[in-house]
Amino acid sequence: MWLIDLEAPPAHLRGLLARWSVEVRAGLYVGSTGARVRDQIWALVCTELTTGNAVLVYDARNTQGFDVRTAGVNRREIVNVDGLSLAKFLPSQESVPWDDPNPIDVDAAYVEDG
């Protein structure tokens, strides 16, 4: 069994996935195929994913009993730590005031009324 979670995918990709799986929630697809078909479906998702991101979770013979693959830009990165797949949160891409490369010069912006 495998699950694919899509975030902000192109509309045609949702239709393609509906051929081999069931959409149990918006963007969450569940299927049960062999490993070769699953890998071909994932390759299709990676090729067709122009916006958003995707996560594939599937049965595997390891300590956790599953494996994870990701595609697209995501704030989480899956890392292997001593044989365990863990999610590592990446820093936000949003700019914060103290990291602004062009801060406003308060003295230069202040204009005194004469």
C-alpha cells in the first residue's frame, strides 16, 4: 500500500492519480499496486509536478515498516538517522526584519520640518 500527498498540484495531475488510486481527502491518494507500478506512478508525479510539492509513503522492509520520498519545495526534509527516516524542518523562506539585506536607514529617512 502507498499514499501520495499533494500540495498545490496542477489539476491534470490529480486526474492522472485518480486512475490508480482513491482520493480519500483533498490531495491525499491511497493505492495498492506492485513496487514497479508505484515507482512509475511516482516518476509521473515528479515529472508532472510543476507547482507545489508531493510526498510518497509506502510499505518497506525496514525498522519503521515504511519509506518516504519527496518532490518539490517543502519545509521538511527527510533525513536518515541510524536507519530511521526523520523529518527535519528547514528554515522559513520568508524574510525576517533582522535578516533584511537592505535595511531602512532611519536617520536618512527622517526629514525635519524646517
